Amino acid sequence: MEKLRRLLRLSGIVMFVALASFGIGIFGAVPIPPKKRKEDHIEFCIELKEAEKEGTDTVMFEVKP
């Protein structure tokens, strides 16, 4: 009975390792995030320009980076 338990445990470990390596082979390894992450925050400053003439209802936007 003890040999059967050892055999089942060993076959389970072998099956687990085989399935894990098969999964890594198909989907690739888990990507490791970079330690020093660049923080590129792009901010747009949008100012509202009112129309030159009072009779028009058009509004222009000016984007300044």
C-alpha cells in the first residue's frame, strides 16, 4: 500500500510538471514588470478662444502641449 501511494504521488508530480511546461510552451512565460517604470504623463492644456465677431456662435479650441 505504501508503494502504491509513493507511485501515485510521484506520477502526480510528474504529470503536474509536464502540464506546467506544456502550458508555458503554448502561452509563454509570465511577463515580469519592469522595476523602473517611466511615468510619461502627457497633459493637454486646452484653452477656449471665443469668436472674434459677436454675431457668430462658433468657438475655436487651441491645444497647447
